[in-house]
Amino acid sequence: MGFAHTSITVRDMETSIAFYERWFGMRLEGRHPIESNRADIAFLKDGDTDALLELTWWWDKQDWTEGDELDHLAFHVPDVAALITDAREAGVEIAKEPYSLPGATTTLAFLKDPNGIWIELIERTGKG
């Protein structure tokens, strides 16, 4: 297991990418739409630590409330289904059952921490 990345919701993808590149020296690693979620995501990498920041721009988001910016934290786990089963039995709220995006080499799921923060679970299921 291991911490994977932090995701924040952004109002403008281009402006946000430019900000993190200019002020923190992060490099854009990849960017693509996720049509099923109606969102675009971009990953930026810190050159010193290899830490990843995911920027998420929701196509339909119109309202902004202070605190909405934190989208989720993500962890690599060896077995998403087993962790979801154990968490459910312990009374943890499951936000999204295990699934894979088309063409993906991972299985994903989301649960919520005691504060309502979404936690993404990532299991690598193939090469890539």
C-alpha cells in the first residue's frame, strides 16, 4: 500500500496547470477527459519528491463553496475488493463500488473518511 496522490477541484484547468508549473516547478504528466464523470483530469508531478497532484475540472460545476477544492486523497492498495468488504463490515461509508475505466489497468473504488473526505483506492490489475 502507499499514498498515491491528492486531487483538488479547479475552476480553470489551464490557469491551474500554469500556476503549479510556474510557482512550484511541477511537470504536467498527463491530461485527459473522463466522459463518464463529466470531468477533465490532469496530473502534475513534483520533480524533487515525485509526489502527484491531480487537478479535476468538473464540466458542469457552477457553484463554489469554500472547502469544495479538496476533491480526494488516493492510496495504492493490493486488493480493492477485499478492502471495500472489510471497510463495509467495519461501518465505513462506501462512496463508489469497485470499477474500472475503459482501457484502464487499474481497479478503483472510493470510501469516505470520518470527515466525509473521499478516499480513492487504486489496485493495479495489469501492466501500464
